[in-house]
Amino acid sequence: MTAAHALPLLVAGPLLGAALLVATGRWLPRYVAEVFGTVLAAATAALALVLLTVTAHRPTPVEWAGGWRPRQGAGVGIVLVGDGLGLGFAALVSVLVAAVLVYSWRFFDDPPAHQAGAFPALILVFQAAMCGFTLTGDLFNAFVFFELMGVVAYALTGYRVEEARAVQGALTFGFLNSLGGYATLLGIGLLYAHTGALGLAPLGAALDAAPHSAGVLVKAAFVLVATGFLVKAAAFPFHFWLPDAHTVAPTPVCMLLSGVMVQLGVYGTARLYFTVFAGPGGLPGTAVRRTLLVLGVLTALAGALLCWLQRHIKRLLAFSTVAHTGLFLVGLASLTPEGVTGTALYVLGHAGVKAALFGCAGVLVDRFGSVDEQELHGRGGELRRVGVLFTVGGLALAGLPPFGTGLGKALSEEAAGGWATAVFVLVSAATGGAVLRVAGGVFLGLGARPAEADVPARPARERPPDATEPGGPGPGGAGAARTDGAEADGTRGTGAAETAGAAGTGSAAGVGSVAGVGSAAGPASAAGPASAAGPASAAGDGDAETTGADEPAETPGRVTRAPDTMLAATGALLAGGLAVGCVPGLWAAVSRAADSFTDHTGYLATVLFARAEPLPHSPVPQWTATGVLLGLLSAALGAGAAFVALRTVPSGVRPRWSRPLRRLHSGHLGDYVACALAGVTLLAALVW
């Protein structure tokens, strides 16, 4: 079997494994289903890594399904292309999926009867869709894998379908990503009408053959197709689904969403430009450079600011993903192999670090039933190993050398140049500082203890059923009563509702907004606006804050120590983020892959004519003194900002000037759709 013949196995293997789990899951013990899924994901990762190694210095493997090869440069078949970045992303996806499945072994409550294979089967389909998206050389099939990815992610986000807020978060995810998918499909239709082709290489060749025909239709097609990819990438202002989904999705799902799925949107945007629109019949490089730079800066700054303002730890990490997506786009904006190399290494390092941080957050959920920074203040001291991992992850997120995030940041800064360097430093410092602030308060107990009014009511599962709690100093105020809906054995109910007397805020068990303008899951109570996941903010401005208190149970019962599988997977992911910045051989391989990725004519020759053209190789990236110093600076700024915030900022206070930006994240689909339409308009204006 040749390397080209093995490419379909990266997609078909997980799909067949998922089908087997669905067919036999009702009879399999849970541990058998989970081990089978993990072994299959690991085997796929091993195959991808072997193919990467075997083809590193050979022509790019190309597999035409059914033998439908092109003739005289024209083809209608479906093709898989195993270039360096495509195979690299497939390997990253598979490694992360295997780690997530190991993390999940002792994570969930027992699955419903006859559904032991449901979760690993969904994860395997998710893996197959992501691998197919990275390898396909056909734009329509990229859309198919794109939609399969979205459908499975929708199901995984709403995995706890019995809970109202999980359903609402999944609907927000599904609706916005469906809008992006429709835009992509419409753009593909325009390109097909213009060129009569659907493959990436045939499309690029058709546009190159008529260099003077690039007009409104070609620009509109790029805007529409790129819109779908940028929605998946959670670029501003298409990002609203991401924090809402992370608020309600199980932690292993968050590890995949922020660890790799969002980055595939960035990859898809870059692949679209370099293979289709980079030639003489495509778009001017200045227009694309301007588009990526403006969207990247807006995304990075908005994500960093909102990250700093959060107290819900999973939501904080979600906004840090938005911020780093912006940095990835800024790095790509140079449209050079050096920029692609830096961004690819940044993505690799970020995947391990961000997944590890979510793994730590999952341990907090299981131990304390909360991811509220204020409620957990000082309570994480007993989880020393988790605290160490979380703190190191925060430093890595800030770009501390020698982590892969630091190397990718340094190379991206060098490629972007000028004032963009300040954006990289400030955004990395803000996101890493927010994580370090949480680490200092939760695990070390630094800073003043939060006022009682800032600490949400204890989770429903810790109270006896039908308990009625008189009002007090907490968020509900005097006379507040809470109906838990808890089970008789003390587990939490799923339909909890709060009626707030003095404070005038009520919970509708929805995703919840940071703006306090209404819950997405249901109407507000008569007392006042609805809150998504927690009590009113202590800011005193009437805003409701998404706190992260009363998180759903994710393990059977309360844990007194983190399971070894969860810690092992988290530690391995963080070590992987470190290894990216310490293995020169990997840097050289990524550099070669970036050279090939950005070679428009070389891609067309390889896919359509099976002809490999020699490429001038870029210099192998290295750590530089400037990159190291800037990484140390951003880490120091992040640590300093966290220290100052813990010492000086009153607990729970959010500045009034941030209210307009926070109100955009209302939880209402209408608001999100309006922002998405504004984003399409902005994208079109930048391209034109």
C-alpha cells in the first residue's frame, strides 16, 4: 500500500469504528467501548504520523477516489491531498482526540442504558470529519466535511440533552454555524457557475486561465465561502457561538472545540486563498492581507478584553481562544511562508496548552461543582498538581519560552512586523494574565476574599430535595427562595429556577448572558431580567454575570482527588505544547510544509498533473533573542497584571465602560445574527 492509498483510511477508519460502536454499543460494557474508541483514535494518529514521516522528503501523495484521475489538467473526481500541513493537522486532530478519550474514561456519569458507545462514537465521527476537512482537495467535499463536523459538534455541545441550558447552547452553535454553512454553499455555487469546477486545483486553474475575468462574482464568492470558515474559526464578529457553547458543553468537548476545531476554520481560510484565489485570476494580495489583518486585530483585542472580564473559568478560556484566533489571522496576513510557519507552530502549541487548561477546569467542576472564580477562591489549594498545571498553562498561553506558543508567537511577530508586535504582546499578556489571576485566587488564595454578595448560592446538588432557603446576604437578597428540583438521592436537578426578591434577577436555566438583558433559554421572571448561569454581578449596575456556579455533574458523585487518567491526559497535552518549542526537527518539517502550502502553482501541478516542482526552501525557523525577550515580556506583563488585579480590583466588579461589549453577548440569537450580518458586510468592504 502506498502513502496515497492510505489517505482514505484516516477518514474511513474512524467512521467505520463509530458505526461499529453504534451497532454494538447496547451490548458492550462501557469500558470496552471507551477503550476501543481510544485505540482506534490512537491508531489513526499513528498512521497520520507515519505518513508524515514517510512523505517528508517525497512528492505529495494524491489519491483520486475510484481512479477518476484528471486528463490534460481537467478532472471531476474526488481527491485527497496529503501535503505537509494537511497531514499535520490530521495528526494533531487524531492525537488530541485520543487524549480526550483517555481523559473521558472516568469523567462522565454512567451513560444511559444501551448507549455505552454513544460518546466515543460521536467523537470518532468528529475526528473523521476534521481529518477529511484537512485532506480534501475538493471544495464541495470540504463543505460536506465542514457540515458533518458542525452536526457532530452540535450533538456534543448538547450532549446533556435533558438540560435546558445545554439545548440552548447547542441551538446557538447550530444556528450560527448553519448560517455560515449556507454562506459557504452559496459561494461554492457562484464559483461553480463561473468556472464549472469544484475541486480546489481545477478552480484555481480555471481562474488563472482567465486573469481578467476576476470581478464582482469572484470577490463575492470568496467573501461567502470565507464567511463560513471564519464562523467556524470564531473570528469577530462571528464568534458569539463559542463562549455560549463552552459554557454548557462537557469539558472533553471544550478541549476539542478550542483545541483544534476552531483552528480548522483558520486553516480553511488559508487553504482557500492559497489554492484558489492566489493566482492571477483570483484576488489581489493587498486586499486579502488587509482583510486578515483588520479581522485579526479586532478579534484579538475583543477576545482579550472579554477574556479578562470573565469570572466563569470555561467562558474565560473560550474568549482566550477567540483572542488567539485573532493572532493566528494576523500571523497569516503576511501571506508568506514565514507567516504560515509561525502560525502553524503557534496552533500546534496552543492546541496542547488550551486543551490542558480545559482539562484542569474539568477537574474543578468534578471536585467543587463550580467554575466560578469568586466562589472557588482559595478552595483549590488541595489540588496542588492541578494548580501547577493550570499555572504553567497560563504562562504558556502568555507566550513564555520555550513553549510552542512562545515560538509560534515570536515567528508570527517577526512575519507581521511593525505595530502588530505590540498586539501580540498585549493580547498574549491579557489572556495569560487572566488565567494566572484565576490560578492565584483559586489555587493559592491570593487577594482579598470575595464579599458574600459576590459568592453565588451553593449548587443545588448540595442541598436536600425541596429545600427552601430564606433570603440573606447572598445574591437573591432578603426573601429570596430557590427551588432546586433535585433528586431524592442528592444529585442535582436540571430545571432549577431562582426567583430573586430584592435583587430582581431570575434564572431561566439558560446559557446566560454577561449583559443581563435576558436569558436565552426562556423568558425573564416578573422580578427582572433573566440570568443565564448565576446571580447578579456585584458591579451594582444591574448587569447579570455568568458565574459558572452550579455546573452539571460530569463524574459519578463528588471526587476527592482528580482521577489519574484526567491528570495524565492533561499533563501529556501540556508537555506536547512544550515539545513544539523544543524540537528543531519539527520546526524544519513545518517550514517545508509551509513552503509547499503557499505555492499556488506547485499545488496545481501536483494535483492535476502529478508533477512535483522544486521549491526554494525557507530558512529553518529558530528562537531569536528578540523573540525570547518579547515572550518573557508578555509573560511578565501577564503575571504582573494578574498580581495587580488580585490586590486592587474589588471582587466581582466589572467596569462600566465594558458594558456595551458585554451586552452584545446577550444570548439572543437575533442579536448574534445581526452581528454576523454586520461581519459579512465588513468582510465584503475589506475585500473590495
